[in-house]
Amino acid sequence: MPKTSARLLALLSLLQTRRHRSGEDLAARLDVSARTVRRDVDRLRELGYPITTFKGPEGGYRLDAGSQMPPLLFDDDQVVALAVALQTATATGAGIEEAAARALNTVRQVMPGRLRHRIDTLQVTAVERPAPRPAPRVGHEVITALSAAVHAREVLRFDYGPQSRPRWAEPHHLVTWGGRWYLVAWDLDREDWRTFRADRITPRIPAGPRFTPRELPGGTVAAFVSGRFLGSGGSGGSGDWPCRGEVILGLPAADVSPYVRDGVVEELGSGRCRLVLGSWSWTGLAAAVGRFDADIEVVGPAELKDAFARLSRRFADASA
């Protein structure tokens, strides 16, 4: 008879190769008694494997989905850290966004239901920008609470900074900008869009009622954040450039972000990225985008397209 540890691995292998196996079949293949099979199944359940038992003439055992590898033992803090790291992989500029998504899905499959739910509700949008200074730390419990509210579309009740009066807002996006965490939300008190610094938020429980998502100004979260922070040094002001446009570049975000201090770069995959950038003139903006050795698709506005046309004529004349 094989040792217990080796027998458990063999039992797992048999359960994973077929949807359903009878107790008699397992006992015969492992050369043990049916009673030993039952004990081994109980041991695997104690280790976290979801094995279902079926009674009767067609009875047996089934290993449910989500256990293709031994369970990973993470505490809650590690689960949050892992999910955040994988979801914000585009901000590293390493070009690993697709691999990170696959890794997050793989880890999710072997997580217990409680931890899997925390990963599912943790939805973070990473907006690339060089961090000008060390950012304040944000507790994982705050990130988790904000992410859950965004995922559930529930009105968030929270204290903000030293103020004692609770705030009410409809949370739409959790983003990173300049090394800081921000909550993009509709402020119910001021009836306007706001960006709240996550390190100043203290969520209150219970949350408010569910809400219907609103259309974010600018069309995308990157465009909205860019519009709020451009020219403000990332301090949360409302300053903006007089000319701001959006293009798609045939370059990965990692090759673009180091050269656009006041821009917003979103990784699109397949060697492409979205760039939202501002300047003092449309011609200057077109020239700033044109310095990248890549194909350019102008998303808008029309003034930026016209500026590219003017530069094209000038460059053609210069080459002649």
C-alpha cells in the first residue's frame, strides 16, 4: 500500500482525469479498501479540495471545478496585495498585462469562495504617470471597501479627512495617478463629479442603496482623470491645458509613459496604447505626439487632426 501522501496525490490525479469516479473504481486503482478511499477523500476536503459525494448504485466522487492545483494559502492581506499587483500590472510598463490577467484568473480558480469573492470585487483602473514623490499608504481594508462599493454599485458613506460630517457618493472607479489612489465618484452632496484621495477616506458601514451608473465626462476614466489633473501637479486641482487631445499609438505604454509627464497612458495590448495629452497649442500637441516613431490614430478632437494636416504639409515642403 503506498504511503498516505503519495496515495492522496494519486487519488487527486484520478479525480482530475474524469468528471465522476465510483468508489469501487478508485479503491481498485489505488489497491486499497473503500473505507480507505472515504478517509482519503475526507483528508482532501480538509485541505480545501471541493469533492462531492454521490450515493446510490451510480454513486461515487467528483472533484469540482477550481482545484487544478494544490490550494494556495494566502491570508486576507496577501489576497488583496496579489489582486492589486496583478490588476495594476500595466502601470509597471513591463508589457505583461495579458500574462497578469491569466495569472489572476489562475489564482482565482484555486481560491476558496470567500477569497475569490474579494478578488472579484477588487476592480482597479491603473492610470500611468511618473510618481513625483512618495505617496501616502492606503490600508488594504480601505481599498477592499472602495472596490466592493464600486463593484456592487452601492452608495458609499464615508468620512473624508478631518471632517466629522459623513459624505455620500456614488463610487464609479478606483484609479491610480502619480502613485496615489483616488476614488472617482459622483458627490451626492455637491451633485458633481469628484476625485477623492483614498488615503483620506474612512468608509462607514453599512453602505447605502444601489445606484444606476452615470456617464463619466470625457468618455473614459483616463480622459476624466487627465482633465481633472492636467497642469495641477497631481494635487487634485481643476487646471487644464487649453488644447487636449487623444490618440492611439502603435507602441506599448512602457515606451511612451516616460516621455509624457502630464499625460495619461493606457495600455491597450498588442503593442498599442491610448495617450491623452495636453499642450498650449494644437500644432504643439501634434508635434509632441509626432515625436514618437509609431503609427498614430487620432481619436479627437477635429482640431488635432487639422494640426497634423498642417504639420504634414510643412514637413513635405521642408523635405522638398
